[in-house]
Amino acid sequence: AKLEGEYLKYYTVKKIVQGEEIMMPYGKLKKHSNAELLLDYGFIRTSNPDDIACIHNPYYYRKFSNYEEKKSLLERAGMWLESYCLTLEEFPHELIWVMRVMSFISEDLEQYTFPKFRTLLQELEKADLTKPMMSVPFGLSKEFAAIRLAENAIHKTLMYYDTEIEEDVEILRKQYEKEISITYPQYAATVLRYNEKRILHHTLYQLEEYTYHLEGATAQDIIL
């Protein structure tokens, strides 16, 4: 496809016979979340394994202790973002790393300069994205603090929605059983926000499980 003036023109790579059906693939070269499908093509998949939810960074537009130092460290690491997106299967690694830094005090910032911080981050490149890392790089107290901050960020993100997840389930149930009639845009919006909230609630569950693991772990189980 090529944008020419006011028109988006499509060019074929093979000859097309007059009257032959032309089909467009969705997601063949790139996986699409429902938000992307709805925005780009006007439809959604009721069950979409490529769906994502984005957790808003509550610190992005506000000042906090050691603001410049923490922001600079995370910017250099490519982690200072307005939101952090993940699928249902992913553990929120990047969010946890950001919240670890947010829990730093001045002494931590002096100790963990960017070269040292970057070395610690290398473990993330080898980590299983569906599970927490084996190590707790800054100690248990900061890990618990990071988990609490991450949970708080998720709860704040959930507050942006006008409905609770149970309300979305009820709307979809009534629509399926033909108790109510809603337009396709209303249906798509309900499915979209339900799937996003499902990911957010699952992430809260993951963090809860991670907390239980850390609370019950022995010194041999944790790599500091």
C-alpha cells in the first residue's frame, strides 16, 4: 500500500483476474490486540490471545523524591514510559523494575549507578517472561515495596474504567441471551475493556502469588 495524495493505493504482486475475490490478512505479519483491530479495521475478536492491557505509570506526570536521578536512570535503561503493556501470560517484569527504582533512597542511587544497573538488567533478557525472575537484586524489603507500588499502579489503572469487570460480564451475558440489544460498537467496547481488565486482575493475582512465594522462601531459594 502507498499513500498518494488523499488516497491509500494498494498494488498487487501478481495478476488478478476480473471478478476474483481479493482478501486482506489481519495479523499475518504483526499480531494485533483488540484495541488495534478496532482502531484500524473496525472489528474485534471475542477471544484474542494477542490482547494486551496497559498499566499507567502513576509517577510519569508527577514529582517524587530524587525525581531527576530516578527518572534519568530509568530513561537511560529505556524503561521510563507512560504505561507498561503486557499480555495475559506475561509477568510484569518491566513494571517491577521501575517500581524497584521508585523505592530507592539516595544511598541506593549512589550505589547503583547506570553501568551497575545495566549489568543487573541483563538477567531480564534471559528471564522467562511468564514468571518472576529467580533473583531479588535489591533485597527483600525493596522487592516487597516494588510489589506494593506495582499493585497500586494497577488499581489506579482499573479506576479509569467506568464499569467493574462484573458489570461487563453481565452486559455480555444479557446480550448473548438476547435480554438486551446493543450496537456493535457498544459490544466491541465491552469486550475490549473486559479483556483488558481480565489481564489487569490476572496480573494482580500474579503479584499476590509472588508475594506469597517471597514470604515463604528460605535464604537458599532466593538469589540476592
